[in-house]
Amino acid sequence: MASAQQLHLGVALDGAGQHPAAWRVSDVRPAALFTAAHYLAHAKLAEAASLDFVTLDDTLALQPGGEEVVRGRLDALLTFAALAPVTSGIGLVPTVTTTHTEPFHISTAVASLDFASRGRAGVLAVPSRTEAEVAHFGRRTLPSEVDAEAENAEVVDVIARLWDSWEDGAIIRDEPTGRFIDREKLHYVDFEGRFFSVKGPSITPRPPQGHPVVAVYGDSPYAHGADVVLIDEIRGARERFPDAKLLAGLSIVLAETEQAAIDRRRALEARAPFPPGLSFTGTPADLATELPRIAASGGLDGFHLRPAVLPDDLALFTTETVPALQAAGVFRQTYTGTTLRDHLGLGVAANQYAEA
């Protein structure tokens, strides 16, 4: 008998939850949304359930909306840098805006997160598409959507080259000769692209994972080349991204009975519309039944879960849905590796500059 497909599960830790009115019904105090402790508490819930990774949204502009929505946020990468030393298993995948950020800076920041987390870092590379973000910098005009996505893909290419610009054995620390590094194992990347010209090498040694995990959203025509692709439309996605780990975004509203979950959703929708995208409303047990079915029918590797309200929906998912998935043999009992690449089954990242 063939073994059951093993699901990969990530979870978004955005604000008080994905729903715009989450802050009005959550037990979390609004001021806590601007503390690392808030995100650590929810990352610990995910880690206790052996989930693959957590994400944190970020942009270079305020969230749209008026007084009724949460506005303002912490820097995602710096927040996860604070979480790195006080977590031990969960992958940390912050959103980084690529349009107004140099790839050299992204590569060193994410590499530093990988060192701080001992190999659990990733990056969700997202382009900027708003005039508000352009106005913060004043250096360029708003790129077209196609150009922004093409630039995002070029950034993904460049940061991998910079991670590879130090070979794994570059640090030799030879005290008798006074040589700290082997200069033969540092490489110029000499990248000349449409958007960037980068000499290299990096100022940061090659990260523990070689390549921290790179994720992108699947609505881009340039999403190829990423390790993980997050999608909202399942149909045809596997054909478009045959080589990536494919995770569908799924909003969840959970309760101990189906009617109670429906009532929770209606109460939220009475305050604000639910964000578009795939969603599930029901019991944790029913969700455990649905996830493997959806994954099998859509050729998915797993899900990027978006709890409607934190901690409510995340707590029910980790304490009830995950044990049911484990009992069904479709999710790990505990972490079997130490890095995010281990969790996702991505294997060792080859260095493109090292001699065979």
C-alpha cells in the first residue's frame, strides 16, 4: 500500500488575524500587535505542532483602509530576527519588498536571519505596486506590474548568487598562518541584469542552509525558480509550477461545531467583508478531513493557513486539526530535521561557484 502524502503546513501571523475586524473580537490587546512577544506566542503555538514555517506580511506603505482597520506594523524581517534565538524548530519566512530594496541588502539580511535561527530562515519576496511606496523613496516612477514582477525575479536570482559567493569552507581560521578566510573560496558574482549590476562577493558568509528558502506568490508570470509558491487559485497551478513546493492559501474560521463556526464567520462579516480567496468554515476535525482531499485533487504539497482571528483559529488548528492529521498519517509527529529546507524536503542547495 502506498504511503499517504505528507502535507506541508505554514501559517500567517499577521496582526490579530486575517480578517479586518479580527482586532475587535480577539483577546489580543491592540498594543500587543507592535511587540515581538505577540508574534513569539503564536510562533510557539505553530512550533509545538511541528508546522513547517510561519510568515509575517510586510509592505513599505500603511495598510489601506480607515479607522476601522489595523494600520501600522513592525518590520517583518527584524521581528523574526527577534524570534530566531528563542525558537528552535519553526521556519521563519518574513515578507521582504524587493522593488525599493537592493538585492545585496536582502541577501545579507536573510543570511543573517539564517545564522540567528540556525538554518530556519526563508524569505517571501514580494514586489511593490503602489504609488504610496514610490513616494516614500522618490527615486523612481511606479513600475508596471509586469516590470515589478520581472524585477522581483531578478532579485531572487541575485540573492542566490550572493549566498553562493562564499563557499562553505571559506572560513579556515588558520591561526599559525594568520589566515581567517581562504580567498580562493570567495567569488565575484559579476551580475549584469536588466535591473541590477552587482559585483559581489557578499559581506556575509554562506548561510547555514546554503540557500534560505525563497517563496513567492503564484500570481506572478515570473514565479519560476522559487522553492515555494503560494497560490490562491488551485486550478492549473501544478502545471505552471511543476518543480516548486506548491501551497494554497486558505483562510480558516473554526469552532467546535459547524454552526458555531458559521456564526463566528457571520459575526465577522457583519463588521467587514471577508478577504477574497479560498476559505474553510467548520470544525477542526472536518478541516483535517478536507486538507488531504484538496491537496490530492489539486496536486498541492500543502497549505499556507490564514487564521481569521488570532489566537482562536490557530489554537484550534494546532491542538485539534494537527493531531487528527497526524493520526491519519499525513503530517509529521515531530520535526525530523533541523532546518527549514529539511522540513520542506528541499535537499542541499548546491553552490553554483564551487568546483565540482
